[in-house]
Amino acid sequence: MNPEQMISQLAGFYNHGQFAEIYLLHAAEFQEHVPEKTVMDFYKYDIKRSLGEITSWEFIKTEEEVSEYLVNFKYGELSLKITLTADYLLALVNWEPVHQEEEILNSRDPLTILSANLLATPLQRFIDQLAIKYLQDPNNRSLSIGLIHGTHTEKFFYGETQQGNSTLPGSHSLYEIGSISKTFTAVILAHAINQGRIKLNDDIRKYLSADYPNLQFEGTPIRIIDLCNHTSGLPGLPENFEDHKGYEENNPYLNYSKKMIVEYLENFVLDDPPGTRAEYSNLGFAILGMILEDLYQLPLKKLLQEVITVPLGMKNTTYEVPASHQNSLVAGYDHENGEDAGYWDLGAFKAAGGLKSDLDDLLSYLRANINDYNRDFSLTHHQTDVQAGYGRGLAWVTQFFNEDTIIWHNGGTGGFRSYCAFVKEKQIGLVVLSNSSKDVDDMALEILLYSIQDQQ
């Protein structure tokens, strides 16, 4: 069976509502990680309910054994990437929205883009192609890329730290890393769990200052684990987030205080039982950060230092950049208009996305994760929730590619995008940092998959 025949078979089962048969098309490795009901619900509710039946599909390309198709539905279209095992079962299934290729106006001449890449190996040249393509967009400014394979580390730098300054970023250039901060919060939580101070299945009300009888649905409370894997039932942000007095569009979290979070929780009503439906929630991680601070009676900054940055020698990862390091901050830019986006002060939401860091620190952090530096790091990788094709640990996302498990998280603020990922089995890690609000996820995944294939 070839990929075309597999798509035909999958489409037939899908259109006839035979979702259990679709599950049987997957390899045993996939079935070990993902329950049948998860796959059936994904196709029945997440896709068919909104898009209808499959009407046709079109082959796009095959790269590194991954075949990509454009799948047309009655009410829309999706991109589908698949790989097959030697016995013709699905090893990788990745449904994504269709990204239209943007027309780049006034694109940069590639020869004018500053870079530090030796271009000596196929991998280096592959990374160069992707980085140059990203930076040909005049509203993208710089990239810092770090790649771990085994004991070896490679670093690549492109563009300018500030528009027009002709200065390449370096190993210690500071970027906002957004939601990758959640994985650091998760390590601190794991530390508290391993010390016996808190449990994943604890009702969060055990650690809050009031009773909050509303933070349960028909007897099912929000637990600590629900905050970690985004199944708490809490929204991404409070509904009044943009309406409160003091809201600033260019620094949106600045004036939303812990007191306002507490007041919001007093009136919040759950629509579903916690632990049953995933919705990405910065609010959930803000609450988790507040719980950890109260638990230890220490600010999150101090916990970060004690549990992670000091033991790992990470000198430039912090919520607040000291005056002595301000010159290391690269400027962040809004991709939509190319203007300086400034920096975000996450305040009460710092546990969800407040960290600044540099390439060297994040490579050290990834090595600690790859090598299971201690029980705290290991615990964050354990799956706590499974969706179709991916799962969640404590903050980290897990995806399955053939026999490998990719563990990753991305981040974004007003003028920055970031991506960190690692594959323990292959001792591979990747960091991509940009000082533009243009996503780097697709580029990062291409580099990661190339690195995995390159090692085989």
C-alpha cells in the first residue's frame, strides 16, 4: 500500500462514519500512546462536524518520507501529512490548517542578510535555506538557532538585533520566550511534588485563600493537573481582560493584577467538568504560579533561581532583566506592520509567559531535559492528557513521529516568537528564537525532522 491508497482508505472509512476502522490503520506505537476513543472523537467531532465529508484530495509533495496532501472537505480544506511503517500502517498523521503562501512585498535580497553559518554540511545548508526564506520578509529581523545532536552543539545566527544596526545576534542576545516559560513553571511544580508539598490530583481550592464553591462542576473540582495540561475549563484569559481600567494594547498584561484574578475567580462558572476538554489557558498557569508562590512563601523569581537557573548555570534567564544586561535585549517587532513592538511585562501572568532568555541558556535547559537532569525534569515529560496525534505532559506537548517522541513548546509575545523541542531517543534538541511576531513553528519542525532523518 502506498500513501495514495492509504488516503483513499482513510477517506472511505471517514465518509462512512467508520472511525474505529481509521484507528486500526495506525501503527502499534501510535495506538500505545493514543486511545481509540480519542481518535474516534477527533474525526467525528473535531473534523466531520465542522467540515463535513471528504470530497477529494491532492498530492502536494514528499520530503524525508513524509507525504503531504491537500484534503478538500464539503465545507473547507486541511493539510494532511502522513508517513507509513514498513508494514503499511500510519506512523505519523498530522492534520493542519492550510497555510496560504504569503506574498512578500519588497522582499530582501538574500545576499544582504547577515548570517553566521559555515554552510559546510547538508544540514547547515538546509537550515540556511529556511532561515533566509524567513528573513526575506522585511518585517522579520533576526533568528538565533541552536541544535543539539548527541554531545555536539551547533549555533546559527541571522539578521539584526535592531533594525538598521547591522549587528548579528549572538549566544547571549536576550529574547522574550513567551509560553516556553510554562515549562519552567512546570519544573518548579514538579519540584514541589517530589518534595511532597503538593499533588497533581489536589483540588486547587486547597491552595487558594477562599472556598470558591463555584470552582467545580457537579462535584468535579479543578485539580492541579488540570491547570498543567489546559483541561481546567478556565478560559485562555479572563473575559474582562481587555476591558479593565489600565489595559494597554502594546503591553496587555501589565496592569491585570493578582487581585483582579482572584476577583474574576469568585464569579467564574464552569461549563464542563474539569479534565474533559482542552482549552489553552494562560489564566490557568497564572493561577498555578500564584499557588507555587504561596506554597513556598517565595516569589517565582526566587523559585526559578533555586530550582533551575542556578543549578544549571543559566545566568541570563529571568523575568526581569537587570540594568547591566539591558544592552543584550534584542528589539521586538510586530510582523504585521514592521514596527517596534516593545517588551511585555507579564506581571501576575509571568508563570505563563514572562521569561527572557538567550540561546546558550535554552540549550543548557534542553540538555537538562534530554538527559533527565533530575526527577523534577523527568516528571514534566510524563503524559497527563492525550488528544488525537499528540499529548501533554506538565506544560510540554508530545507528538509521535515513527518510533520517536517529539517533546516541544512554543512561545510568542508582541514582538517575539520562540520554539524549543527535543527527542530523547535521538539525543536531539532544537531552539529557534525570533524577534518578530511571525511564527517559527513550521521552520523549526522542518529542521527537527531533517535532523531526525539525518541521524538515521
